[in-house]
Amino acid sequence: MIRVNDVSTFSLQEQQYYSRQWILPGMSEQAQQRLKAFKVLLIGAGGLGCPVGLYLAGAGVGTLGIADDDTVDLSNLHRQVVHDVTKLGQLKVISMMQRLEALNPYIRVVPHTIRVSCDTIVSLLADYDLVVDGSDNFATRFLVGDACYLANKPLVQGAVYGFEGQLAVYPSSGPDEKTACHRCVFEIAPPEHLRPSCAEAGVVGVVPGTVGLMMATLAIKMLLPLGPSLTGQLLHYNALTLSTKHYTTARNLSCPLCGNHPTLQNLSAHDSPIQTTCTSPEMEISLLEALQWMNSGAPVIDVREPDELAADCLEGVLNWPLSRWHEATYPSETMLEALQKASSEGHPWLMLCRSGQRSLQATQWLKTRGYPQAVNVAGGMLAWRSGVNSC
């Protein structure tokens, strides 16, 4: 439940400012007081953040925090409509603060000129009641999703790609919460080469504008509350067909963030998903690097099935078939001891399969659960066979 702080009565100027809004059903002076009491953190002052910021400010959300460390560039302006050519080179949060204060002098705008990261996210969220994430990259979205869940902060999240966009709402977590968290819906971020930026993929300005307006609407609906929200759904918007689709989401009991996954709970000291999100070691290493690590005592976890190992294997590998990763009997006590010993000695866990595909999946699975020491051996046994004698 979002808390409400005490606020003073409205001045005559404020009453006139919000007068057209008050006459709507559900938008009384009391509702306006609720909006004035809330503190909303907006992550990103770009294509999504600009319309969100403008309309939350106009609606009278009492405190708007804006977190972004970027500066205004000429290529931003066709979609980032808060900024203009007179602000080129200026920090976006300062440009946006000035615009929102000019739009509504009765609210407070707090600029956070910082990059949202592992080091800043916890303190950044502390003073806010609701988070609206308009960031433009997967790493930040995953970090914000994790942090909001752990901090029990409701989250409105949106994203755009080309002529399409999507929105989701993740309410504050609780012991009886049955709705999906961000990682229930998007467990693992796609690889870097499948993450084109706006500069690479392009974007038409009206799409983030439309999606941003819907994000602002969802934020207001959650704050008041006013009507049903998008909880338990993912909304997809297509600007070319002017159509929307709703997809039902549900809590995933195997979710690395909110699900039940006791098998690996005690393997690592990195028990916070935030730590996992912020850890960015290389996902893969070469065959040569793997050989060097093996010679120093790093364990090899082969995720193939036992019959595959019988035909072609390396001596001394730990067999943990990927098909059995969710079973309570895996990993065995012997394997746990070997992995814990390797971690204490600073060794990575070398993940291996036939071609490197299943082991990459296993590596990603481990990293999302707090085990950054897992690394994939690129090419798997097919690459290994060309340089190492199989047993």
C-alpha cells in the first residue's frame, strides 16, 4: 500500500490551477491532496521520461524526482519534448526540472544527476513512494525491477522499440503477493548483440510519447487509486496498426527474484538479486582461458546428459544435467563442496556442454541467482575436441 503524507490546504492559485481536474468523478480536492502528498521517482529524462514528467507535474504530484546523468543532444529533440535547442549540452535533469517548475510552480522537482547503478539505486529509492522507469536499456530496467521488489516499492515500467511499445505495472511486494514481479516476466536480459539502441534501431517520436502518456496514466491510477490498473498484465502497443494487446502475467514459482528456488540458496554470499544485476563479469571465456583456469584448479560443470558424457567427456568434470536443475536432489553434497571450495579460492565455475549453447543458458541461470563466478566455455566440447584429447 502506498503511504500518504500530510499536506497543507491549497492556495487560491492552486485551486484555480487544478479546478478542471477536480470536477471529474474521483478527482476531488481530497484526491488532489493525495497527489500532492506523494513522491514519485522518474528514472530517465529521455523519450519516455519527458511525457511522464510533464503530465505528472501537470496533474500535481507533489514531489517529482528525476534521475539521469546524460546531457541534451540535438538528436534527442524530436522525441524528448521537454528539452529544446537552447538546452543543448545541459544536463537533462536540470533542463527537465526548469521546464516542470515553469509548468507547475506548486510542486517540488528534485534532480538526481547520477547514473542509476548498484551503488546508487538503494539510496535513490528510499525517499519515494512510486517509481516510474523510463530507462532505455535492459541493464537498468532489470536493476530497477529487482530493487523495487526488494524495497517494496510499486513500479510502472515502459519500453519502446521502433513503432512498438510495452507497459507493465509491478505492485509493491508482500508475503502474500501473488502477482508477477519483473523477473517473473523477463527472467534474463537478452545478449548484448540483440540489444540495439535508438541510434541503431531508430525511433519515431510519437511512440515514446504515446507510451509515456500511458505510463503517466498508470502512475496516477496507482497513486489515487482510480480504477483497475495493469497489474498482472503486459500491454503491447503497435503504432502502425494503432492496436493494443494485453498479455496475462503470473507469478513464476521458479523466479530467481520472488519464486521458490532453495537448491542454490546457500552456495554464495551474493544473496541479493541486486548484487547479481550489478555484477557484470564476462559471460563467456575462450578455450585457452578455460584451459588456464582448469590447470589452476577451477571446476568444470558439464550440463549434458549422462549418456552424452559416456560417449565424450573430460576427466574430473562435475555432471549436473541441465534437465535436472530444478530437482531438489541436485546439486549433490559432493558438488556443493567442490563449488564452495572453488569460490573460496577465487576460481570461476567453467560451464560446459557440446556446443556452448546449453552451458550458456546454465551460466545465465546461475548469474540471475547470484553466482557471478559462473562462466561459459565458448564452443563447448566441439571447440574443446579440437585442442584437448577427450577421455
